Amino acid sequence: MNNNWLEKNTFHYSDFKDLGRLVAEKTRKNLKISLCLPTLNEEKTIAKEIIILKSELMTRYALLDEIVVVDSGSTDRTTEIARAYGADVYNAAEILPHLEQFKGKGENLWKALYITQGDIIVYLDADIKNIHHRFAYGLLGPLLMYDEIKFVKAFYDRPISIGKNKMRPTGGGRVTELVIRPLFSLFFPELTQLIQPLSGEYAGYREVFERIPFPIGYGVETSMNMDIYTKWGLDVIAQVDLDRRIHRNQDTKALGRMAFAILKTFINRKVRLGLIDLRDELFDEMIQYNLVNNQYQPELFKIEEHERPPIIEIPEYREKFKIEPDFIQKLQEA
Amino acid sequence: MDNFLQQLPGFVDEIKTLKEVIITNIVLIGQTPAPTFKEKRRSKIFMERLAEFQVDEVTTDGYRNPIGIIRGTDASKPPIMVLAHLDTFYEKDLAVNYVIKEDTITGAGILDNSLGVGVVTSLPAIFKKLDIRFESDIILAGTIQSIGKGNLRGVRHLLKTWPTPIRGGICIEGIELGRLNYYSDGMIRGEIWCSISEERSMLDEYTPNAIIILNEVINQIMSLKMPQRPRSRIVVGKISGGANHGKIAHEGYIGFEIRSDSYRMVKKIFGDIKDIVEGLSHEYEVDLNLRTISNLRASRLKYTHPLVKNSAVVLETLGIKPFSKSTESALSIFLSNKIPAVTLGITHGVDHYKEKATMEIEPMFKGIAQVIGVIKAIDSGVCDEQQLA
């Protein structure tokens, strides 16, 4: 196990607070950076995210080249508000519309690759109540300052000890500690060093994101960690402490459904990698029980974890980004 | 100044191009709690933001009021001070998360005074955008310990210890756009506490009730004669007491404010209330204590003072109808230090003291333009040779 990774590839956002230096590095490397905010009914927080990131990282420091909102069909005023504050707003269903339609965060992230221009893409959840521009520049710092790093994940203030006399807050949320960390410990011990593998904030180079599949729902973060790790190794990954993050709290049943989707993604990945065999197909319904009139009644949630292929396999994408038509064939041969 | 006034309406759209920067300052500052006496975190952000906007100097005075200084072009001119109070009514543990919609921002303390502080920290960027330089140094201050028991200590100290004369001052408040305050009444805010020992209630069948006694205090205060000249009034604005519907109240208090054109009259009325309190304390044999929370001397600019007249012209040039009334803000400290000053409001809003206080975004840009107009008026010399009333 690569035990040095945690020490070497873990950063604090304040390591990158010299924004002038980040802009200089971006210019030197001739890079474009896109920020993507996937949304579904986020009218209370979306404006604040756009305004603060635009003010600090576009108007004052030219770190971001575009802010893109990809919406799953909000029924509140999310898209109107986002437009009013100058974001480029897309309805996910209208991007690559000839493809089969799915709804989910992963779908929005995947489609964002088609409509954004950046060499680097920053993904931030749109429900961050205490949004601060550190959420974006903290993730961009390692990507711009360290050539070997291609993908950066966020973590927040939960204590864990790192080496001698160093304390950091531990662990992620409940799903991380009860589902993901045990699974990683069993199958991918190196990945346990990711303090919050399910955090919704991450950034990476297009060349990474375009070559991995995206589950359309909750499983997207899990699969992303596993795919990048198995494809390029741990050293291309870094994590950044972004201090505090305040967001909506979810009830246990909602977390149960999230855990279901993540487990399914994980198991499917294991099968695909040839690490385990399944005799039967996995079911796609999460069954939870409610006490109604002194009787337990089941509640069924259909959670199909559809998965988008690496977007580089989509002809329209290759055409838009001028990737040679026979790229896939060459890649397979290589 | 006339040329500048002609340009002023055009500034509104220019300022609007910095909408995101201004709102970001309001939100980052406003979401950092700063109850009176606990303003340290907000003070730090205030200084960080000014430093990021590259003002010439960022520091604190001896009382820890955070200050930024933009150097002027004429070192012989005294500085102009623009300030907003940092502290809010809300406690530190209240999670303040502002909600921004197309036209409004909502959240605790936004109107009093996160908006004002956010505007003060945005001024360096706005001056740069408008390419404006002033002869005087511009001192941008966020004063601590203003509200309630703070009793304007921050601004009192700032003005008392400032090493040079000050050319003029502008106090920024979130609302109401159009306010042009140039005088303040004499004022004393006080509390009357009634306390009855629990021991006594066990021994005495006819234990007095703190609420009933305070009620008697209120009745006697209300029967005091208020003169028409100088205009004077008493407001009983707070009351609290008791523990349970069916239990005699052992503790209670009322909060009140005396205001008058004359500070001498304020002190006389305060003396009358003191007599009432001592009399009832003796009569009922209870602890009845009168405490002063804050006080202000009456002070004013004349309506004909060039600062008032020119400020009114600035507002009217922007299509803002000025109105004025007495204010108990930092203005009175400027005036009592013989420094001409006015208080301006930035925008319109509702639910001022509620957690869902809401400000309108669009009028804010005119509100900021008026601040720049009034700074320019002071910089052009309207305060230089006038004595205060």
C-alpha cells in the first residue's frame, strides 16, 4: 500500500490562496477552466454560488473561463435565477438529445463535458450554503501547481490524525463511514486514504473525465474514484481540505437509498474488473419499511444505476473536440 | 462639483457592473456573525477584503476598530471618514446563510448593517472602476461595539483618538434609501430591574410580584409630564419577566428610552424616573435597580449647512427624495466632536430586525452613487469653513 500518499497528496486550500500565482500558472500552461454546477431545485443557493465564484474567480482573478449550470428539470426558479446572474444554463435533456434520457447528477456531470470548453473542469454541488471561492481555487491549486496531479477531491472539517502531532477531522458522512470505507478497506485499501470519497466537489483534467464512464445517479463519485485509481493509479489523485461545508442534511432512509446505489455501482465495478463473480443479476429495488396503522408496510424505490460510457466514445463529442475518428481504435490497440 | 453632479447619474450603471463583487462583500461579511463585543471574526474579514482590494493601508486603531486608508492626492487636506458599524443584533451561534434571488437578498442582519459594511468594503473597487481620486485620504472604518450596550464605544474611541482633524464624515446604514440624517436627539436608554428573593416568598404570604411592581413603574413613568418644547418623549420598548403562568414572578425588567431635543431635559426626565424607582423600591421593599445602557448628547448640523444642502442636491440629482429625522447612530458622535457628518441609507428593505430581513438589490446602486457624491462634496470643500451649530 502507498502509505506516503496521504502525506504527499493532501493539501489545505490556504496553500493556494495566492490567486495571482494560480492565474499565472494557468496562463503559462495555456489552459481554460470551466466550472459546472449540476442542479435540481436549488433556488436558495444557486445565486450565491454563481455570484461569489464569478466575482472572485472571474471578475477579480481570471481563473475561471465559464460557469455552466446543468439542470435536471427544476420546478422552482433555479434556472431563471442562474441566468439572471450570468451563468450559462442548460437543461440536461437538451444536451445530446438523441441519446436515451436519464435524470441524475452523474448525467449532468457527464453532459457538462460536452458543453463546456475547459481543459480543466471543476464540479461543485449547488447546495453549499457557506459557499466561498476557496471551494474552487482550493481544488484547482494542485492541478495547476503539480504536473502529475490530474484529479482533486475535496474534504471538510472532520478530525483524523496524520502523522506525528497532526490532527485532522475524521471521516466523511454516515454513508462514507458505514459503506464506502469498509468496502475500500476490503478491496482497495489504498483508497481509504481519501478522507471523503463521496464529497460532491472535485476537479480534474478533461483528458481524465472524458475517458471514464459516469453512472447517472449517486454512484458517480464512487465509480470515479475507482476508475481513476485503477486506470492511472493513486498518484494522479490529490485531496484538499476546504475547511467547513454547510449543506442540507439527509434523513437515514434517504441515505439508505444512496448506499444502495453506491453498493450496486461498486459491485458492478468489481465484476467488470474480474475481481468477483455474481451468479445472478442484482435487483434494482431498494425496499424500506414504514409503520402504518400498526402494520409494517414496504416502500419500494426503483434505483437503476444506468451508466454513461466514456464520453470520448460519443461521435458528436469527438467531432466537437476535434478528436480523430479512429481515436478509440488506436486507444484499444495501445 | 457641478461637473461631477452631471456625471453622477451615469455612475449608477458603472457601479452595477460590479454587482457580483459588491454582493460578494455583503454576503461574506454578513454571514460572519458579529454580536456586539464579539466582532473579531467580522473585523478580520473586513480587513482581509480591504487588503485584497489593495487599499494603501489596512490597520486597526487602539480600540480594534478595523480601518482601511486610501491615500488622497493632497497631503495637506484632512481625511474624510466613511464608516459602518460592524456589530449585529444576532448571537454568534445563529447560522447565518443569506438567500439571494434575482432582486433581493434575505438573511439576519442584512439591513443592520451587513449591507452597509459590505458597501464600505466595496468602495475601493468602485473608486477604481470609476477612476475617481480624492484630494483627502479616505478612511474606511468598520466600528465595533455600536449597538445597545456597546453604546457606540468603537466610534467614540476612533474619533477621540484620531491624530488629525477630520474633514467630514459619512455614516452608512443599510436602509432606508433617501434618509439624510444630520441631527440627533439627546437620548438615554436604560433598564429597570426588579428582583425579589425566593426566600421571601416562602416566609411572606403577600410576596410582591415583580411584574406587578414593574407595571406600577410603567404607570408612574407614563404619568410624567412631557414638555412640548423641547420636544421630549419616553418609549418603554422592552419587557421581560416571570417563569411560569401560575407562579409569582421573582424577576423582571423593562427597557426604555428617553429622547429630547435637549440633553438637559433627557437628564431631568431620567432623574424623575430614578425618583420613581427609588420610591417604589422603598414602598414595596424590593430590589428595584435603574441602569443606564447608553446615552447620547443632542447635536445637529443646521439645515443650511453646506454639507446638508449639498448632500440633498446629490440625492436629488440621482432622483432620490431626501428625508430626515433624528438618528441615534454614530452621527451624533461625529457632531459632538464638531465634525460635520451625515448618515445615508443604501436601499429599501423589509423585516429589518427579523431573521428574514430582506434588502432590494437594484436601488443599492443609486445608494452607492449617492455616497460617492457626498464624499466628493466633502472633498470639494463644503465642510471646510463652516462651524457647527
